Amino acid sequence: MSGPLDGIKVIDCSRLLPGGFCTMLLGDLGADVIKVEEPGRGDYIREFMPFKGDQSYMHLVLNRNKRSMTLNLKTPEGVEIFKRLVRDADVLVEGFRPGVMDKLGVGYDALKEVNPRLVYCAITGYGQTGPYANRPGHDINYMGIAGALDQFGPKNGPPTVPGLTIADIGGGAQMAIIGILAALISRQTTGKGQFIDISMTDGVVYWLSLFAGWYFGTGFSPKRGEHMLLGQFPCYAIYPAKDGHITVGCLEPQFWANLCRALDRERYIPEQLNIDDADRIYDDLAHIFRTKTRAEWDEFFADKNVCVGPVHLIEEATCDPQLIDREMFTTMEHENEGTVRQLGIPIKFSENPGALRMSPPNLGADTADVLRCAGYANSEIQTFKDLGIV
């Protein structure tokens, strides 16, 4: 077996990040993922810099363990081919605005007639319903509407752009994966598939549980610099080191006490949550942390039982011994571009772990094979190519 999802067939009609990330993880865990792309252009992610040879590295890190076929869904023949592919599929993932797939004739209502067991997952910015359903947007828009963006930035300053696409991945891709796996489990009992409506904005709202709890309990939104997790106290903060920054996450009293003892500041132990002295204590600790490099602090705190760590650049993270041991950075061979760097699989299984089985596909590389498996003859496939259907 190639992973816990071995035997599950996924059709990926998505573009860019959320759907691509979702189906990559499904592929990493053993699913057979067929990436259906527009003839000639393909997934727009293929056009993003930087490049390794002719391949976008954005494509290379999002589309391993997938097969690529091209198909023009704006033709009647393309729609019929698509429906034939869906007959034995388990999952379909798409990321178009609501109604687009219906207009093409391949929405959920049409496809469940072909395959009642199909789990159909639609990932959109705002969901299939509501006044914003057809509004365009990107990660930063969803974060802003959800109330999450205001949590990022300095005290007394403006919100800042987060360094990660939290709505795309956390609110969209990961929620989609959870929904798909739950629907597959449900299908084992009911025998029926279902439609999954994933809103990236909804997903971000769900991530706000602790901050929403603060608002529900106090009636006030947490403010940057005025909440324990938003820089209010020196026990949970980022400090400058001689060569960068380090993180201090000593929320529990025992960890804060250990930190204070290690830095010869035992007098601060009872002052952990003293708002009046928070700035003074932070400034004093910042002065201390500036005296050593991140590596020196890492060695210093190694046996102190405190929650302290370096702020890495990505190039430094790739060399971190913990992440190396966990195989979170690896490589695989691409048929045209040679060795390409990849992220590892974050979910570890004891019995049938996932694997990097197939390199990211060239556009349409598997079209003929997919069509042959669907029952089309070579002459039919050549006709489809001649007519621009595939």
C-alpha cells in the first residue's frame, strides 16, 4: 500500500493554492489524484515565479503525487469525457465561484446522477450562500472579514499582512481535507456521497476560538498588545538576539520561573502578569537577549526546561536538526528538471505511511493514460487532441 488512502480516486479541478494543497495531501496519503487542467495553459500556478528550468517551483511544491490531464469543459465532448471519469471517482475538488461548474454542466446535481457515491468538495472564499457568495477575494480579504487580520501587527500600529496564507491553507485546504475524510467515512454507512461547502472565511472564523472566547466573555475584542497571546506580557513575546530574534513562550508559571532563574531575574517571577511593569520587564529582558546569538541562547537554555526557540529564516529551518529528523525537507526526481526540493509529509503513520510517489506532472502528461483507463480507444484520443478537446 502507498498510504492510508490507497484506492481512493480524486479528481482535482482546482487552480492555485487551496485546492492544490488539499489534493496534494490526499495524494501524499496514497490517493490517486487526477488533475484536470485547461488545455494550453493549465493551472495558473504553473506561471508563478521562481522557475527551475521550465517548471514553476510553486507548481513543483503543490502538485506532486498527481497525474495531469487536459480537458476543455466548454465543449460537449469534454463534459461527456468528464462525466465518464467521475463514474468511478470517490472525490471531486473544485475552487470556482458558486455556479460555475453548474453552468458547465458538471456541478454536483449533474454528477451525483452519474455517481451517487461521489464526495464533491467546493472551496470558495465566502461559501455557496450569503450576500458575499459571488464576491471575488483573496486570503487577506477573508482574514479581514473574519476578524483575524486585526490580531496581527504591533501595539498602537496598523494590522500587518500575515506571513502565511492562513485562509487559503488553514481555512480552506485543511477544512476541505477534514470534510472529505468525514464524508468518506459517512459513505461507508450510508452508501451515498454528498456536497461539501467550504468557505475559507468560515474556516478562519473557526480558528478564532480563543480570541472569540475572550470577546464572548468580556464583550470586548482583544487588542494587539493587550492580550496574553498578542504581546501583552513579556512571558510570551519575541526578543532581539545578537543575530536575529528568539521566541519566548513561557505562559505557564513554572516555565516563566525557570526562565527568570536562568537569566538571574528571580525578582520577576511574581510579576509575570503585572501589566504595570510589563514594558519595563520586557526592555530589561530584551537587553539581556541581545548579548548572545540565537545558537548561543539555544545551547544556554537546552537544559533549563523553558519554552524558548530561535526565529528561523526558511533556509535555516531546512537545516534544523529537529525538522531534519522528522524528514520535513526532502527531494525527489523530476523527469525534466532533475532533483527538486520538496516539503515532507507532516502526518506520520506507523503502518502505511504516505510517500512521495510521483513527481509534479508536466501539463497534460497523463491525458492519454487517463482516457485509456476510462475506456477510450487510441483513435478516439487522437481525435480529441485534433479537435482541441484535450
